[in-house]
Amino acid sequence: MRVSVEIWEENQESIAYNPVGYLAGVPEVQAYDLEAIHQRQSAGNYKSSLIRGEQEVNKYVKSLFPDWKAKGITAVLHEHQGGFAFSPDAAHGLVRKLEAENVCFLAGVEVHGFTCPNGHVTAVETNYGSIETDQVVIAVEPWINNMWNILGLPHKIDVRGSDGTLHKNQEMWTYWRLQEGRIEVDPKMFVTEKGEIPPVVHIDSCEPLTSTTSDEVINGTSWEIYFKQDRDGVQDGAVPYDMGPDAQVDPYGTDSPSYVVDESFVDYWTSDLAHCLQRFEDAHRCYKYTPSGGIGAFTVDQFPVFDWMLPNVYIIADSNHGWKMIGVGKEVARTLLGENSSILHPFRFARYAEGDLHPTSNSPFPWS
């Protein structure tokens, strides 16, 4: 993430980046996780502040948002770097950068297979015909399982835990449907006390969540929300929906991968907002019913896989972490030129067999 943030910061104007930071708030059960993250960030010269204790958290967050009223948040990690980009503008900015380097684009390409004698890909079979190649990089986000299948890579794998326990026949890929939405308000409704664009906010909570429309308890155990200022209001999301490993994702379908959420999500999401900030007490009245969210393909451990899966096929499987990890492209480019990347090494496929896995959250929430 540090490498990615450096790239966003260096290209702020051309790829529509807003360096507003990121603020995560959690209950005591997750406080250790934020402490560990803060320690790693401090060691890596990544600017962030850790606030501990519910009273101190309330004091700190109210200095940003005087109408803050969420209860039970005992740890906040405020990353002063990071932020968000407006997707269409950022995508067009990246295209302009590539065009300036005389990169050739082919739009509307459908990959139907690979010519693969002796385990090496020599051509990609497409609706444009056969395209000969020395090197393939696959970075197709939720459609990775389609390419995985075409290459004959395993559907199920054995995963050795950090304690040495072997977990056999684990699903390599599973799908989650993201639930996101937007309220259509004056963006200036969501600014800091100083009138500035606020950080992206992410809250996990164990407090009962009460509906702002019915006063009934929606969720009495655990819930989450993340939200940020948008050009037309406030955009955010909540708990993703587990679709399992058998969901069908058509890479060439005409339907949008996004969908319009139902009323239960709208109530959940806007009540989340109201739970956090007084200004969103009537947010349900402003909800914009448009397609949002999408489908994400997650790896067996929900962390990305960046690795050679055939001698000349490199796979970027982001496990739905998305293009905020723009630094991956820089590191993969170095790898293709024969260099070694210590940054990509922890995301190698062999980690599953070796038991060299990533740290897991102490959160009781499956999405963490």
C-alpha cells in the first residue's frame, strides 16, 4: 500500500486522486489489530495516528466531526496518507499515460483459450484471432476464475496453516457480492469541522444497530460501514454477501455486474450512517436507487496472489482489493524485467503449501 500511495501522490492531478486519508474505528475486540497495523506503518514511515480508549476516540473524532455519536469505538487509526480517486477520471488518466508511451490497446477482446505446448503459452486465442506472444499477464479482477480454468489450474488446493495444520481441498475461489450505495445530497454536507473533504471512514461495531425508519433493532451483534464524500453526495458500502464458490460470472455478458440493492440494505446502510453522525439522521430520504456494488472473486485466504502460474504466465489476482493497489503494476513490471520484488514475495502462490500465511484479524466479523 505504501508503494501504491506513492504512485497516487506522484500522479495526483492526472489520475484524479484525493489525498484525504483514511480513518478506521473499531471496538475493543479489534483494537490489537489497529495497534499492530500502526506499528508496521510507523516502521515503514507511513504517516498515521493511533487513538486508544473510548473517551479519547470520541474527543479525537469530534474534532473532525462535532456531531459524531457512535458508541463502543475504543480504537481509531487515522492514516494521514491514502485517500480515494474518482474512477472514470482516474481510468482515463491512466489511458492517457499509456497512450503517451505508445502502448497498443485492443478493445472488446474476448479470450477463448491459450495455445500452450509443453506448458508454455505461445499464443492467446481471441475473437480477434490468434495473437502470438512471449509473455502473458492476466489481471482480470472478478473474472480470474475463468482464466484459471482455461489454464487448467486447480479448483481446490491444500492450505497449511501457520501452526502446521493441513487443510485439504479448500476452494481456491469464492464470490462475494459487494453492497454499496449513495445518498444524493450536497457534498458539502459531509465535510470536516474545518470545511475540508474528510478522510474515508470505516467503522466496525458491536453495538446494536437501530433502524431510523422503524426504531427496530436491525443487527444486535456486529456490523460495518465505510463512507466517503462523492461528487453527488456520499458514497459507501457495508457487509458483502457471500455467494460461495459456484457463482457464475460471465466475462462477456452484456448485463452490468452491479445491481440495485433492496430496501433492507438501504435501511441498514442509512441507519449505519445515522448511528455514526447526527447529520445523517434522515439519510434514508436521500438514497439514490442506482446500480452499485458488484461481484468480487476472493482467494482462499482473501489475500491477493501475484505470481508466475506457468513459466511465462504471470497472474495478478487482487482478491477484490482493486486498483487502489496500483503499485502492484510497478512491481510486476520490475519482475517481468528479471528483477526480484520483496514486496510481491509474500503474495506468492506457494505460501499456501508452505504455511507462510498472512496475519489474520482478531475480528469476529467474517469480512475482516
